[in-house]
Amino acid sequence: MMLRPINSDLVNRRTTSCGTWQYATAALICCLALAGCKQEETTPEVLVTVQAAKPEIAPISEHIEGDAILSPLAEAALSPKISAPVKKFYVQRGSHVRAGELLVTLEDRDLQGAALDNQGSYAAAQATYQEATSVQLPEATQTAQLDLAQARANLSLNQSIVKGRTQLFQEGAIPGRDLDTAKAALVQAQAAYDTASKHLQSLESVGRAASGKLAEGQLTSAKGKYLNAEALASYASLRSPIDGVVTDRPLFAGEMAPAGTPLVTVMDTSSLIAKLHLSQSMVQRMKVGDKAQVTVRGVDAPVEGAVSLISPALDPGSTTVEIWVKLTNPDGKLKAGAPAHVAIVGRTVTDALQIPTSALLAADDGSFGVMVVDSQSTAHLKPVTTGIRLPDNVQILTGISPGDLVIDTGGYGLQDGTKVKLGAPGDDKSTDSATGSTTGGKD
């Protein structure tokens, strides 16, 4: 085997070339690393723009709301008790009437005739009663007294005759037949006396009361018939029992008015009642006199009212409680039967910690939380418990303090630990949540 000599120049050139390549490779790696570091340092951190504010401490009142129907304070549907044609209407729809005012009359000539007939019978019964109690009974008593006196005198006379004839018979002056005749007459006189005495006694004790009751009964019967006929005649005239406005008058003069069918409806709309149904749990926090606001479609401003009635029992159909809110309606703008929305002012907390309702975040399990920004401009989710809730504000019982910065806009879907900046969404300039300084946008 033959060995070739090594060319030293070639070896030196190769050695020099390898070293140069290694240096170049190392330099390239360093440049790439430096470039990567510079690129990493210049990448800006993504910040989410939100709006936040600190909670405020202020009074807050619970509002219990529900839909209602406006009803009149008083209403009267006037229906006749008799069937008769309408003779005349004295009012129209919209007429203002007073209590006791005549509204409509029905044809009643037959009823007036019957009432007049019974009035005559009643007058005759009064005369009969007067005669029976003032004339007939005293005369009968006087006659009975005279009969008794006559029977007593006859009895005394016959007793004397019997006594005299008995003595004459004993002396033999008269036959026994004459004595027997006198004794028979005495027995008859005694019977007549007893009869007259009992008649007078009965007349004074029983007859007087019986005769008075008979006459009084006849008088009462006649009076009852007269009052009944007079009442039937009065049913032909319908008068308003309340002050109010005529809201319905379905018939016209000459039409038949069936008994029991309303002819005129009168409502007192000077005050209205908003009737609504609420759950028992809501009603437990209410009392009569609580202030309320009633919103009616077509009326510009809410109408002030107050709770006037809380039903003492649940509605059996809906298991709710009926509430009445009384409203004044002097100008008649509010109409009975109109739908309304009622907001009743319930319990009030004078120093409640409140945040905007938009800041409250609801979880799937029904709990609530808020996003709070710390001093490092980082958003953190904090669970909270709520109290009174209104459309704009909500009371916070636990979970945050008055010094916390709560996100009220932009917090929905925000992850815990997200960096944020304060400002309106889309605003190029925003305020640092920790320092309060302003950072510029793009150059």
C-alpha cells in the first residue's frame, strides 16, 4: 500500500474555509435571535375597552309592578222590576246626574189604577177599624152590662116571690102549686143572670181583644195590598242612586223594557280603582296607603295613587291577591275599563350600595356576579348577592365595597384576568384604569 504525501497548502485552505463557515453560521443564528427578541418586545398587548364606575350609596325603593284594569269607584246598572214599554228617557250617554235624579219612566197607567183601588180599600179598612174599636165594642159592652143588670133585678124579684109564697104555703094560705111555679121562675131567672154575667165577662176579657185583632188584621191586610200596588207603580220610575255619569243607555223611548234588563248605567268616575292581582310573597311587603304610580296608554305622565285595599283572601282560581289602587280623576281623562300598568312603592333602604343593572352578570346556576377592575387594570369576576332590583339600578348586599371599580359596560363575556382600559367602545384614546392617565392612539 502506497501513502501519498499530504499537501499542506490544501489542508490550510480547507481549514480556513471551515472556520469561516462556522463563524458565519453562528453570526446568522445570533441575528435571528436578536431579531426575534426585538419582534417579541415590540408586539403590543391587547386591551379590552370598557366603561366602569364606583358603586354609589343612595336611597332605593322597591317597586312592585303589575298590570291592572281601571274600574269606577261606584257603579249602578238600573233595571226595572216590571216589564213595560219605555215612556220617556230624561238623560243621554255622557249626562252628569245626581243621586235621586229621575232618569227614565215606564208606562204605568194600569199600575196607577191598581194602586188607587187599593188605596180606597185601605181607607175603608181604616174606617172599619175605627168603628170597631171606638163604637161597636163599647156599645156591645154597654148592652151586656144592661142585660146583666136586668137579669140581676129579675133574679132578686123571683127570690122575694119564692120567699113570700113559701111563708104563705106554710100558713096554708096558698096551694103548693103556686109555690112550685114561683120556684120554677126563680130557676129561670138565675139561669138568665148567670148567662148575662158570663157574656159580659167574656166580652170584657176576650171579646175586646178578639174584636180589636180582627179589625186590626183587616186593616193591616188592606194596607199591605195598597203598599204593594204603590210599590209596583213606583217601579215604573228609575232614579239614580249615586252621583255620576251615564255610560250606557241601550233602549229608546217606546221600546219594551224587560224586567231585569239594565236600562241605564251610571258610573262615578271622579275616582277610579286600578285592580291588579299579585303573588302572596309580594303582598306580604305591602300595606294600605303605600304610594303608587299608574301608567295609562294615552296619558302623558303617570298618575299618582295609593293602595286602598288588600284582599284578605286569595283568589281561588289564580291563588293571587287582589289589590286596589285608588286614583283621583277630577278632569275625567282616565276611562273606566282601560288597561293600566301599576308600580307600587314598597320598602325603602336609605343607604343602599347600588350599581347599574347593566353591570350585573347572571350565571347559569342563577347566581350573580360583577367584573371589578383592580389597580393593575385587570378585570376580576366577583360573586355578589342582590337586594332591591330596579330597571336601572340594583342593590348589592355582599360581594363588593364602595371603593371597587365596577365594569358597567363591556363586561359581558369578559374572561377573569383580562387586561382592560377605560373608555367608550371604539374610542382611540382611553384612560388607564390604574393611573387615570390618557394614552394616545395610532400615530
